[in-house]
Amino acid sequence: AQTVTQSQPEMSVQEAETVTLSCTYDTSESNYYLFWYKQPPSRQMILVIRQEAYKQQNATENRFSVNFQKAAKSFSLKISDSQLGDTAMYFCASMGAGSYQLTFGKGTKLSVIP
Amino acid sequence: GAVVSQHPSWVICKSGTSVKIECRSLDFQATTMFWYRQFPKQSLMLMATSNEGSKATYEQGVEKDKFLINHASLTLSTLTVTSAHPEDSSFYICSARGGTYNEQFFGPGTRLTVL
């Protein structure tokens, strides 16, 4: 069984500033993947970043990076140089390597303020 | 690559009628597709997992006779909401498994309104 917890229902950040979204998870899988998805007002789910649990190096995609703390079961997302287009719901999710099912957190609504 | 489409994007129907939603993987074959339901300001709730050529696996609490899922080919899965009622109004999202990491690629969603 897997659980994903996002403790920040809403956050805001000034344009060009940096913001960190928190996520903790629990899983019984020995091998798993972690994801951050973005859901803008259009409601299209967009993959932001992916982390393979067996890799110690934190994943990075342009302005987006994660802080993956495996022992603490923590997987936070850092957005640098925030842009207005980053305004969206952000969902943290986990997936067991064998099950292929995603378990989502409740989401964090991020607002980027001009 | 890895594009998933859904049709229709928005549908309004009368109570008691049935509605079919299509989910297609456009540029890859998907042996597994997933159907989610999302209520306003909430997270995605997995309804069922659909495997090509076999019966769908429904999550606990999801009525399989009400939400009929067919995955007849490697690129198409359909969700039929039978005898729809206003409480079935929601946003339905499909995803298809593929890619190097067997991750899920999401469709744009279908907004269902039952009057």
C-alpha cells in the first residue's frame, strides 16, 4: 500500500522568486518512482519531474528540482524563478515499479503573484 | 510523442441516459489504461485499471455495472456511464501506460454534466 501526503493546501509566491512544495510518502515497495504533476486551469495533467527511488541524485528539469530524502520518505519540489504560467495545482504521486498504479496526494494550489 | 486524447471534452446529458467517453493513445500502444474521476478542487481518484483484451479491474466502491470499461485495442479504451444521474457529474480523466519508465500519460479530460 502507498500513501502520499501534501500538507500545504495552498501556497503563493512572487514572480521570479523560489518556492518549495512539500510531499511525504509511504510505500511497501522496494523499488518505486516518484512524480510531480502540474494541473493548470485547463485541467490537463502535465508531468513536471520524475525521480527513480534507486537513484540518489536529485532530479532536475530546468527551473524545477526535487529534494529526495529516501530515509525520511520526503520528496519536495523546488520551483526557481517562478513564472505566472506556474500557477496551477501540483500533485505529488508515487508508483510501485511493479504495479504501475499512481497514488496521488491531495495537491497544493500554487499561485504566482505578479 | 506520448499523446493521449479523449473524446468528447465536454458532454451534457439527461438523467437516465448513457454516455460513452473514448480514450486513445495516439502515437504509442498502451496495454494498460487507467480511468480517474476528479471532483472540483480535489485530487484524482482511480476508478479502474483497464488491460487490453481482458476485464477491467475496479477500485473498491466503484460500481462496475454503472461504469463499463472496454479496452478492445492497444490504442483505445472506452468508459460508458450507464443510466447517468446528476451525482455522476464530474471530470473524468484517462491515462495510458507507456514510455521508458512505464509511466502514465494523461488525456485532457472529459467534463460530464448530467441534468
